[in-house]
Amino acid sequence: MQEVLKLLIGILILMLGFPIGNYLKKITLDEQKDGQKWFRILTLTSLLIGFFGLIILNDWLMFSFFFIAIVTSQSLRVKKTKKR
């Protein structure tokens, strides 16, 4: 039961990464143009380390790097504009 509770709390924290990433995306518009390559590298690296944490059953490593991957991936999303 305690393990399930820890996983649920971890998932809730991961879900907070989406609004945090969107907020950071709004306030860092200058860095998004120049740093696309670095955002991709950071997201990919974080995903790889997160999956490594999953394989070795290290929860804090997995959740920490998945959170970083979620937050940085929000800066890679391009806002679509309507064409007239």
C-alpha cells in the first residue's frame, strides 16, 4: 500500500510538469528560438536516464528525470497559428 501511494504521489508530481513547462515556455520566448537543439538534447538525455532509473528500480532517479523531460519538452511544442 505504501508503494502504491508513493507511485501515485510521483505521478501527480509528474503531471505538474505540464503546467510548469507551459509557464516557463511563456516567460522564456527568447531562449526557445536559439535553444531548440539544447532542449532536444536535454529532453532525450532526461528520458534515457529516467528509463535507466526505471530499469534499476530507483524511483527518485526515474521521477526526477522524467519531470525534467516533461518540463523541457513543453518548450519544444510549437504553438500553431491560424492561417487566414
